Amino acid sequence: MYWVVGLLALSFLIVVHEWGHYVVARWCQMRVDRFSVGFGPGILKRKSKKTGTVFQIAPIPLGGFVEISGMNVIEDVDPNDKHSYANRPVWQRFAAILAGPATNFLSAFILAFLLYSVWGVRSAERWFGVGAVLDGYDAKGKLEVGDRILAIDDKPVFLVDPAGNVGTLRDRVNEKGGAPLKITVRRDGKDLTVTVAPKAGADKAGKPLLDDNNKPIYLLGIAPSEQYERVSIGIGDSVSSALSYPFRQSELIYTGIKRIIVGKEKADVGSGVRMAEEFKKAFSIGFGEGLELVMALSVYLALFNLLPLPALDGGRLVFLGYEMITRRRANPRIEATVHMVGIMLLIVVMILVTFKDCRRLFS
């Protein structure tokens, strides 16, 4: 069921983006021939009697497109066809292309307002949760997935404490040098205490893990997760927080890209398969977590499409910007070649990344 929810969430992002293109194109009196969710031949189709647009669902759920008549720069267009994309004013063509990313930003705001006003915002306090229990450790059978770690040896432990300080579970575990720990956890709303003996960690080659002081690193044998409460806020705060969300998320994305460029982080590229998998994981934790992921990826999708690269909305906006500044259109053959090369490269990258994600998922 969570996989179905994940695919629906991915489809929502696609529909929102393409719907922005469609609505503004229609508002600018452009003729839209096709609205497709997914790539490939349509398996479910419906033609609008009012607009003539064919709405379809295609079998490859890795994206979508809106086919606006006259948008292909090398196709022959009747100069008297006022509903052709090619014959509309440049500002209208610019608006139709920009509408896709803009609608993703708008949807992020709407979803953020819904989340904050109904479910609230994340609490300042964050706790270590048990995301998984590894085989071969004493924690197996004592700790369970979903447990919230409240204290170790009766001393409270936080991922982020009320003062905003970031804590580390590893330091608290290593303080005992491998001696058994009394761990207080919250499970199904009840607090209970278990005794767990950490084990000295080792890498894949069997070599012991050592800290900066050349001392053994002890492990509980869990994959930690982040846990928090949700705090209710008023409508006014919900609106202001939702308005700032796309900008805050954009700043986080920009910071992450910067860290990748300077080599502080590794790029982790994912396809639609990876996105559906992440949606499945998030919604399995809770609806609020799933909604937060939809919000974040909506901003990601907007920023990605605004990159000035061929085949993306940003690449088309570059040519339209050139036309607005110079008051003359770019050479159609050059523009068509640039977009075609970009599309081919994008398809190759999508195939490779999708193959990698499928192989990892089923390995």
C-alpha cells in the first residue's frame, strides 16, 4: 500500500508541474495538443471537447509533458495561427515555461500550510529513534524499530536538546568502554528500561574501528533515526512559516549543492524509482512525514527545472531571455540542436540512474 501511495505522490509532483504549464498556456490562448503523465504511448486517453487537448496516462512513470502546438522550433507553423506557441508574444511564451517551476513552489507553500495548520510543526527537541536493529548485537530482541531512546544510565539523551545543542549517541555509548548500558526507551506510549551490552565495532575487513584517540569505538547495533513531536501553531504562524518554506528549502538545497561541489559531500542522484521508494519510507512513518517529503521534492523539482540546461525549462528560458533582450529570435536550428542534444543526454542519464536504482532495490 505504501508503494501505491509513493507512486501517487510522485504522480502528484508531475501533474502539478505540467498543470502549471497547461493553465498558463491556455490563459495565453495557446493551443495545447497533449497533457501526459508519464512517457510513451498513452494507455488511458481522454480528449477534451472544449479545448481539443488529449489527456493521457503513459506507461513510463518517470515524468510527464505538455505538448503545446508550435513549440517545436523547427516545425512549420502557419504565421496566421494566433493560437500557436510560436506566434504568441515572447512574454507569454516565457510565462508558460516559467509556470511549471512556479507552480511547484506554489504547491510547496499550500502543502506546508496544510501540514502546519493541521499537524503542526516539528518540536525543537529531537530524540534518537531506532530505525533498525542489526543482527549479531545484544540489542537484537531488546530494542525494537520505532523505540525512542530517552536516557542512558538514567541520564537524558537527545539528538537535539531543548537548548539547541546537537548530541551524539556514540559518545554516550563509548563513555562506558563497552560495559552494559541501561537504556530507557519509549515504546507504544510506555517507558521501559532494557540493558544492552555494546560491541566493539569493526569495518568490512574485520579491522577494529578506532576514534581520534586510537580507542575502540563501541556500537549498540542499531541504525538511529530522528524522532520528534509536532507542536500546534496558530493560523497566522502557519501562513508565515508556509510562505518562508520554499525559500528555506531552496537555501538548504543550495547549501547541499555547494558542499558537493567543494567535495564535502558525495552526490546521491536518484530516479523516479528512488523517489517512489523514499515516498514509501516516509509515508510508512506517518502522513506528516510523507507530506514533508512531497513539499521538499516539489521545491527540488522547481529548482532542477530552472537550471539553464538544454531540455529543461531553464534552458528554454535562456533562449526566451535572449529574445526579450535582443528583440530577435535565436537561430531555430541552433536552438533545436541544443535542446535535442540535451534531451538525449537527459534520457541516457535517466536510464542509467533508473537501472542503478532498480538493481539496488532488487539486489
